[in-house]
Amino acid sequence: MLRLRALVIIPFILLSPLAADEDVLDAKADARLQKEVSVFQPPAPLSAVVKALSQQTGVALQAERNISQYRAILVAEEKPLHEVLRKLADAFGFTWERRGKEGGPPSYLLVQTPADSAREAAELREIERLADEMFRYTASLAGRWSPEVKNAARARMEERIKTSDARLKEGRGSRAEVISILREVYAFHSVERAWSRSAILALASLTPTQVRQVREGAVLLVKGDALPAEALRLILDEWRETEALVPNPTEPGGLRVDKPYQSKPWDNVEVWLFPDTSAGNVQSLVYFTGPDLREGGRQIHPVTVSPWDLYLQINGIMHGMIEPRLPDSPLFQKPTQPAEFDRKSNAYLVDPMGVELAYLARANRVCLAAEWYPFSLGGSPRESVQPLASWAQAQRHLRDYAAEIGASEGWVMVRSFARISARRTNISHEQIIQWLLKPRAEGWLSLGDYAQIAFLHERQRETLRSAVRRLQARGATTGSASPLSLEPLLTMARSPRMVFALQGYALLPAVQKRALLNGQPIPLSAMPRQSALRFQISASLPPPSYEAGESLPPEVSSGMALVLRSRAEAFEHIEWSQVPEEMREPSALRPWLGSLSPEERAKVMRTVAYWDVTLSLTDGEREVPLASLSVLQ
């Protein structure tokens, strides 16, 4: 029996990773690691980057599954493999483990260490703690708001900014100072606006259980009279005060029904208040946050509920976002050459900044390793990126992506200073391809795509809109493409009604989705609760000004059914990968298309079928549209 146990344990030891203090990438122990490699990898998943290195060198390399979709940039020319692998790991804060059986060639696995995972979790908890602390401070200020309190809060905010500004610019500011300033600025500007103050008071009345439900992704529908009496009085007072600025004499009590109030004291958390005009009261409140979206048990993407605004501002100020300075390194002192490459490629149009970085490094024969996220977390995404002509220009652009440039042993290193937020809000490369780069229909989205995108943070949707615009601008110059897929993304920004309706559709079981597509109505009473609630909220919101429709109170819409109406359409789409670069200008494209044979033209032009789709609620006598959009069939 003892001998059998030994046989079981020995293979486990041989397959275990090496001890932490041993050099895993020791080129003396594995001569293959001395091989010089040249690699040029614009933004791509870690799994693709290490696979390319593995194919080039014959060394078995892999990235751990949970980190395999993080995007990397890697540029190197004639560098030892062990050096390239170290810099790639350093950019992410990861490490390599050596695997394999005794006597055989080892393989290498890129992993996130338990210590790094624990540090990431601890930092996230700290972000959430600061968010809660900031909200409690803001709610306290809202509860005692008066002209005197307002003047004192403004003076306190301005004084702290004044005394700390010089220290921050000189690099002498502390984290505590930054947090103190942000707390005062956030609280003052949140509470100063009456509509925001009302919603903050409503959210402050949540019980701990309700707070947990909201942060786990639930939608809560709460009657106004369930609020504490004082909170309800303050909300109604501030509500009427705001509405008095835009009087509507047709509505009693100074309350309007065409605009609910909303606030975001926590990221991805909103409060919606709906009036009961007949009683001059609050009919219902909705607490909402973007949850993890799951279909069939598969996680589409995570949505963080921690306040990335707070985190980015703290780290941005501490990392030189006010006046960024390049590191004092010879890498950044010599003149740089701009890069020339195809700026109409799909890779560039989806992620222009990351591709610019890679080509700038190659044009100047600079080794570069980067942890890269194509979504602009720190500001508005750029519609386009001007060709980078210097590292200083790259540094300025990188601020919008919450990233910074560093130097390490002759390498340029690009790291995210909002790493925790970026990783938790990252959308995988696989998902980007699924949404925006469908074969011969890039930039065109299906109904399922829109349903998933409805759960994105607004900044992520904004970045997707920019990518779609860039993709479609390539065809729009020729007059051959119609931006059908862009309009719903724009509408989401203007119409929460559409966002809630698409979320409701996303959370329906597959069998109910199939029934809708076959023309069968689905009663809200037969839906999962979180799906039905979202349709009720959608119906309660006013329709966009450019659409006909009406608002329905939740107690009315709860007895209705959802229907899907569709109409088939088609258009001709150009497959740009089949168009020579010199023929992509409008003056050259049309004559070139006319010169093609039918067989050749079929490779370039494709008829794309799409649907005009409307999601509506019906009671058998009337239909109330909630969302209308054009989708790829």
C-alpha cells in the first residue's frame, strides 16, 4: 500500500511548478531560451501572443486560461527569448511557471500569482470602501442641505483644491489629500443639483439587504410611500423645486411625467423616480445596476459596480495626469520616425491607439511590451488617432486610456495605472470580434449583440460607437454602406427606455426568445422576475421625442405581453479585404468595381440581409413600442 502511494505522489511532484526562488527562465538550464527572436505583435490576446512565440521557437508556451484574453502589445527585434518572456510578464505583473516531466523538454505557463490575485482583490475592496465612504459623506451633506451649508461646502472645497494644487503638480501630494479633495468635489457637485440630491436621498434609504441586491445586479422597484417619511418629504420638496424651473401648467402639483430623476452615486447604479401626478406623490422608485450578464451559464463580460471614476482620478493625479513627464531614459531622447501602415485595416479601426503604439515602436526599432486595453476608461474615446510622431505625443494620448509609459533595461513598458478597473471591465478580444468583425459584415450587429451591449457601462458603449463609426467611415466615403448598426448605439445613449428593454430581452430564457422570433406574445407574468421588471421600467420611461408612444405605470404594464415585430431588408456590403489599397478611394472604387467579372464582383460585393425589429408591449388592443432597431439577420 505504501508503494502505491509513492507511485501516485511522484508524478505530482514532477509536474508541479518550480519553487518561487528558482529562476524559471534560466537560459543555462534550457538552452532554447537563448534563441534570439523578432516579434511584432499589435494588440492581441495573451494566448495569441504566446502561441506565436511558441510557433517561432518550438518552445511550448501557454497563458493561463483566466488571463488568456487580456490584450498585449509586444515588439522586439533579435532579443533572447527569455528576455522577451520576462518583459511580457513584467508588463502585466504576472510570472512564468515551468512545467513538464523529468527528462523531457519543459513547457512554460504564464500565470497570475496568488499574491497578485490577492492584491487585486484587496485593492478592489479598498475602492468599494472608498466609494461607500464617499456616498455616506454625500448623503449626509444632502440630508442637511441649506444655503448656509452650501456656502460652507463650496468654501471648503475651493480651499482644499487651492492648497493642494501646487503640491500635486510638484509630486508632493499624498493619496489622503487626493481622496479628501475628490470627496469634497464629488459631494458638492452631486448635492448642488436638486435632482441628484433627491435621488441620493432615495438611495440612502435602502436597507443593507437592498444595497446588496442592487450591487449584485438586481433591479428593485420600490413604492414611494415605503420610504421614511422625512426622506420622502425631502425628495418631493426638491422634486417640485427642480420642476418649478421648467413649469408645466398642464400637470398638477408642479410634477411632470416626461422625465424621471436619476443619479449615479455608485458606478452603474441609478435611481429612477416616477411621479403619481394624481396624488402629487412618488409612485415608485427603481434602483438599478448593470449585472454580470449570463446566457446558458456562460459569462459574457463582467461589469464592475465599483466607482472607477474615483479610482482613475486618484491614480491619474498620483501618476502625473496633470503634467505627464516622460521617464529620463535614452530611449525617449533620440528623434523618432512616424510609422507608415494601413490605417484602414480592421485592426486599426477597432483599436487605433494600440496599433499606433506597436508601429511607432517598430518604426524606431524600439522593444516594447504593454498590457493594453482598447477601451478608454479615463475620458472620451477618440474617433481617430493622429499618427504618432513622438513618445511624448504617445504619453499624452495614453492618459485617455489610463496608461503610462515607462522604461526598463532598454525596453519601453506601457502599463495601466487603473489595472484593477481595466481588468474587471475588459471586454475580451473574442467578444470584440464577435460583435464588430463578423466575416463580410464587420460593424453590423445582431439582436443578441445589442442585448449584450445593453449591459455595458456607458463608457464602454461609447467606445464601441467610436469603433463602429471608424469601421463605417471607410465605406461611407464611397456611398456604398449605410450606418444601420450605429443608430441603436446612439439611441442607447439617449434612450434608457431602449436599454431596459434590451436588457429584459437578454435575460429571457432561450425558449421564450425563440417564441418571440416566431411571432408569439410572451406575458410579462410568465417571464423571470428580473426580465419582467426591466420591461416594466422601460414602459414607465417616456419614449424618445422623435418616436410616438406613451408611458405606462408598472401596475398596468405588468398585465401585458411582449411581442416582437420584424421586417426583412437587404443592402450591398463591400468586403474591404478584397479591395486593393489603391482602389479604396471613391474616385477609383466605382470604375474598378465596374471592370470586374460577375465572379470577381461576387467576392467583393455581398448582399447583407437585416431586420427592422420592434419590441412592444400589448394588451390585445394596443401596442406600446419599447425599442426599435435594425439588426443583422
